[in-house]
Amino acid sequence: MCGIVGYIGRRDAIPVVLEGLRSLEYRGYDSAGLAVIYRNKLQVTKTAGRVQDLRDRVGDRARATIGIGHTRWATHGEPTDANAHPHTDSTGRIAIVHNGIIENAEQLRDALTQRGVALASDTDTEALAHMIAAEATDDTSLEDAVRRVLRHVEGTYGLVVLDTRNPAELVVARNGSPIVLGIGASEMFVASDVAALVRYTKQVVYLDDGEVAAVHASDYRVVSLDDSGRRASGGDKVPTTVEAEADDYELGPYEDFMRKEIHEQPEALRRALRGRLDDRFSTARLGGINLDARQLRSIRQVKFLGCGSAYYAGQMGAVLVEELARIPSDAEPASEFRYRNPVVDPDTLYVAVSQSGETLDTLMAVQELRRKGGQVIGAVNVVGSAIGRECGTGVFLHAGPEIAVASTKALTNMAASFAMLALLLGRVRDLSAASGQRMVTGLRALPGQMEAILADEEHIAEIARRFAAAEHMFFIGRVRGWPVAREGAQKLKEISYVHAEAYQAAELKHGPLALINASMPSVVVVPDDDLLSKNVSTIEQIKARGGPVIAVTSAELPPSLADAVIRIPRGEPELDPLLLNVPLQMLAYHIAAKLGRDIDKPRNLAKSVTVE
Ligand code: F6R
């Protein structure tokens, strides 16, 4: 994922931009660059290398008070110096950094070439620099020029533009790719992710799609891309305060963010539960969803929508809602929902699930729901993100910044939030106070139980090393264990590149048992519930065909049933999925570590998928 940083104020812009780019390095990139205005001239430095190479190249440049920077992950054109951002127009007056993909780039580039403009790169972005320069004439402001040009642009963008004619202004715009303004004291920051600005300010303004902002050192003005919204939106976007601290983006004693975030789960979970468990009425309090008891009772179905791990967390939520509230519930990938012209039921509560709050498929599903009058709430980690704002109400996950590509602590907090939602829905229906209190107590015990699992890391790592040579693995679960198995397989695939397949336990015998042999280990998820004997018999079926078994369980299993056993503490059975998931994260992590993978940045993957 590309990264954007911009600064305007009294400080030296170069170190601010370089430091911002450094804190976005975790998102992955192949080249970096920056541009500043010094004595009314643009100074651009780029490298098809690391931010440190850029720092070396910039050297001891003279002080500038306005600048933009970028880390690029190549889409149009190879990762070369020429293709790195910022891009400029031919006269060197306009500089632009851009995230996203311009879909009609070929057309725009051809039109420029026909007008005799010489293009210096293979990128989609460069065309914008030339077009803005042509529009930003003496009687047209940069902001107006950017707005005019963007009307001809199809695709997604988060962008920042500099113009030497006006060295006291940055113009930024957003459509489908995040842009956030950081409000300082007589200084302003711009970034594609708050990670780049939390060390300077906690006051931020998130741009919405279709918005353009003119940013000066002591003010900003947000307008909509089309003229009609111009008067309406004005400069009235109120800043919000970010929860994150600069340290959240540092590794500390850990070798990578995934392991750090796995270990942060007990604390993240405590934050998600804080103030939300109600002993007096044995229920949960989720103020953000804004529905009174009567409205909660009128919900006849709950549907969770998310992508990847967020979808699997939604599946865990659906099981919990059916168990505790006894209303039908299911989960569907938002990426399917948005394309299949769904029937939207007014009595269904739709829950849009997303760590980043920026995943395009989930955002589109929410927009489709709102168009059709569906009742949708968000379960989102990043406050101020597009999905959170589009939903308007919902549950914040409070997991803290999740930096590794593989989702761990956010997924845990999603599942915990859904357990609370299920409890709340259950308690306005037929879930007794005693059962409600059992859940309240069970939820409160989870962080401590998770600490016990994390303390067993070396045992899990040893099992991981034993099985790291496997080329394929099955993950088997049923009912409560099924979404856990799916999520376990997903984690292994994405960070270790080992082929993993999740299967419902009872479906094995309808075909996939044929694949079982000594070189196909199965990870079997075994909650201590009334399906225990069924799961034991699944393990026996696999063993009978010579398949090695790793059992992850809260139950006491017959001795030597499995080849390796990972025991988790016994809690309330409905909440077992939250605990069973943690050893699977560690198993995937240690297999990937043994195989020498780049764990935080697996190949071909980005932290949030904001483009089609
Ligand atoms: C897997 C993973 C992805 C995300 C998915 C949705 O570890 O991280 O599958 O869960 O891309 O992302 P969010 O939750 O940001 O919408």
C-alpha cells in the first residue's frame, strides 16, 4: 500500500516528511520520494529504494516549510526512480503524490501526448500533474484547478498537490483512498494513515470521498468536488481525537508486529470490554448502536458482512447470536453481497465488520444497504474511517492500531464485541439473567485466559516447527469450531504460503478424506461442548487413514488420540472460539517464522484493500 505525507508550518518540512514516511514503511513499498518548495522552486528527490536511501539522498538540504512525500507500491510502471512519486508537470511548478489507481490513465496520457506534452514516467499519476498545471492559470486557484481536473478522472485517489505559485498551501483530495488532516498549532499535517502524524498531533479530520481541502498552516477548508456542495460543506469539519500513541507504531522488544499484536490481545480485549459489561442487569451496554430495548426486540435477523478475517469473525458472531439470542443469523463476504443485488430486509440488523474501516467491498456493501433502506451498524477499529462514518452508529473495537497485514487482535475484539451484541439481544429476549451473568463473568475472564495461552507459546512454537515441512494442511471444525478453523487456515495461508484448507468436520467423509495421508496434517478444533464425542470420532477417522492430527482443545482428550495437543483454559463454551483462535495464530506465526517468511508483509497482500 502506498503512503502519503504532507506538511505545512514553521518546522523544517523535510525531517517531518521523512519521519512520516518511516512510520508508513510497515505498509510495504518499493520506492520513495519527496518534494519541497524552497525559494519558490520545487526540489524533488526520489529513489527506487528505502526511506533511509531517500534520507541519504536528500542529505543536508536547506530548510523548507512545506513539503509532500510518498512511498510507492508499483501498479502502473516498474519501481524506478522515474516512476516514484512526487510527479511534476513539465515546467516543474506542480508536484503531486497519489494513492489509488486512475482507471482512465491511458486516455489521459494519450490526450497529453497529442498536445505535445512529454511524459517522464509510466505512471497514471503524472498525467494529473500536467493537467493541474494547465488548469491552474493566473485566474484559477489551485483548489479549483484540482477540482476541475478530478472531474475528468475515473478511479480512486487520495492525493496532495503543491504549487510553487502558492507556497503556503497544500491541496488534497480523496476518492476511495484514505486521507487524513492533522491539525497542529499553526501547522498542518496530511497523511494517508494517522500512523504518520500521531507523534505530532491527536486532532485529525478525515476527508470523505468526493472532498477536496485547501490546507494552510493555520486553517483548512473542505469543499465537495462538485460545485453544488461547495457552499454546503465549507470549513466546518470538526476534528476528532485519535486514541493511538506514537509507541503503538513501534516494535519495542518484538521482532515483528504480528507477534507484538498477538501478545497485545489480553490488553486489547480489556479495552473492548471496559464499561460495557453490566452486572446489575446481566447484560452488555453498547451505547454506540443507539437502539432501545423495543428496537432491539424488533430485529428478526442479524447478518454480518465483512471480508477475509472480518468475515470469519462475523461467522463467529452469527453463531453467538443464534446461541444466545435465538434469532437467525449468518455472515456473508461483503465482496459477494455487494455484487448480487441482495434482497434487503427491513427487520434485519446488518453489521459491517472491518478493522481498517476502509475496505472497499465492505464500504460498497454498506452503501448498497443504505440505498435500499437497510438498518446497518459498523463494527470498526479505526475511528473516523470511511465505513465507521458511513454507518454512523455501531461498536468501536478499541484494538489499537493493527499494523501487521495479518489481523489478530482486531479479530479477537470483533468476536468479543459480537459476544456482547449477542448477549444484549439475548437479554431483551429469552436469555435468563442467570445465563446472562454466566456470559458477563465468562467475558470478563477471557483476557486472563488468553494470557495463559500466550504463556504457552514455546510449546506451540515447538509443534509448529515439527509440522513446518508440510506442504498442505487441513483445518477441521464444526459449529463453534468451524469459523475458528476457517480463520486458522486463512492465517496459515497468508503468512506462511503453506496451502491450507478448512473443512467442516462432518463433511470430511463426503470427499476430502481421500486426501488424508501421512503428509497431510490436520489441525482439529475441539471445543469442550456437547459435540465433543463427535469431534473425537473425527480425529479417529483421520488417524485411521494415517493422517497426523494437531488437536486444539479446551477438553480432556483420550491419551495419545492426537499427535500433538494444544490445551486452552476451560471457559464458557459459547466463548471458546475466542480462545481457540489464539493458538492457531501462534501456530501460523511460528510455521511462517520457521520458513523464513516476511511475516508482517506477506507477498502480494496489503493491509487494507481499498481498490478494486
Ligand atoms: C487477514 C486479513 C484480511 C482482512 C480483510 C478485511 O489476516 O487481515 O483478510 O481481514 O482484508 O480487512 P478489514 O478488516 O480492514 O476490512
